[in-house]
Amino acid sequence: MNIIGNRKFYYAISGVFIILSIGAMILWQLRPGIDFKGGAILELVYSPDKRPPVNSAYESLKGLNLNDLRITPVGDDGLTLRFRETDEAVHQKIVALLTPMEERRFSSIGPTIGAELKQKSLRAIALVLLGISLYIAWAFRQVSKPLNSWRYGVATLIALFHDLIIPLGLFSYLGHFYNVEIGTNFIVALLVVLGFSVHDTIVVFDRIRENLKRYSLDFENLVNQSVNETLVRSINTSLTVLLTLAALYFFGSESLKYFILALIVGIFSGTYSSIFIASPILVSWFNFLNKKKPV
């Protein structure tokens, strides 16, 4: 399979999704949840056929003057309430007005803590990206020909940005049209995706390093052979994970649905980039450097 020879086609596919994702982020932006903007969330579960209509719930709570109140039905028997930060007294009044039911979860986060969590989340992603790139450059430090080890780190970084941007674009779309919010769970999903993606990429790069010692092929054919040798392993590993995540998405807890979706999209994107983006970038870079050399 001539993956490297057809790399421009795979670049084009990624380019389309990246442009769409960046467009979604610019047009609609991500919708931050209470973890990042502050506020309160209350999850309630009712007995079968006992859940009140959403309009009725709004009317019951009208006298409390809850700021930015949003009530969302969850599954067949649940309600999720989101509103501004509140105290325990108001919380108990809400519960009293909407009984009988089971309180599944209540969280209240102030805007200061939310802003701090947002900064820490962004810092964590930045540190992970930097750390992974430096590690790749160090791990392949003995590979100096035909490309220096730091170029492997840069190729990995480009692939990781690819894996981040696509889930970010999807959740910008979901936030605008379906009011899906992101919180710390979403950041955890992104970090898991980065780890999974770099794992696949290292396997391919390691095979390239081994084949550089074994064969005297030109660099493009050698990289193509290395990618093909690890192709089945990468697909089987990712497929196993994706099947498990798909089962959790369709049959698991409603509260984890979008966390699982972020993992599914990110891991699919990461598998694609480790095969069709990271290694082809090395070849494109190698060819570019050779063109610049004087004849």
C-alpha cells in the first residue's frame, strides 16, 4: 500500500477537517461548562413516568429567581439543571420543589475557581505537547540521518495539533447547536487522546529507526515500508479501543456520553494522523531539504 506516495491525498483530507474545525471554533467557539465559568449543576433522577415536563419544572422554580437557569431532560427519567453559583439553602429549596426524585449530583463552583481551572487546563495541554515533543527528540537522538531527531519531535507535534483541533471543532459545533458544554472531563479526554496518539506514532517512528539500520532503501520507500509493517497493529489496537468506547457511548451512563464521544473522535483522529500524517511529514520535509541542496 503506497501510503507515502499518496500523502498529498491524505494531507488534503486532514486539511478539510482542520479548516472546518477552525471555522467552527471561530464562528461558534466552545461552550464552557461550570467547571470553567463558574455556576451550579444539579442532576435529578425520577421514577419511570414521574419526571415533570421541563416547562412545569421552570414554573416550579420561578419564585427562586435563579439566574441563567437551564433545564435539560436526560434520557427518559432525568433532569439536569444549570444556573449561577448558589448556596446550600437555595439548593435545598430546589430539591423540595421538584420532589419526589433522587438527587444524583450537585456541584457549585465560583467564577474565580472556574477561571483558575481553565488556566490550569490550558497549561496542562501545553506542557503535555511540549513534553511529548522533547521526549521524541530525545528518544530518537541517535537518528541523525537522513533527518535529525528534533524533526521527529516536530512531526509528532504537528500530528498532535491535528488530533486536538478536530475534537475542538466538533464540540464547538455541538455547543452551538446542541448546547453541549465542555468541562474538566473534556480536558481529560484530550490528554488521553494525546497519549494514545503519540503511542501509535512512536511505534511507527521506531520501526523507521530499525529499518534505517537494516535496509539501504531510499528514505521515501523505507518510510512507506515501515508504515505498512505497523499498519495492521495500529488499526487493530485502535479498533479494539473504539469498539469498547462505542459500547460505552450507546449503553453507558448519560453523564459520560460526551466524554466518550471526545475520546472516540480523538482516538480515530490520532490513529489517522499516526499513519497518514506524522510519517509522511518526515518524507515531505526530507524531500524539501534535498531540493534546497546545491547540485
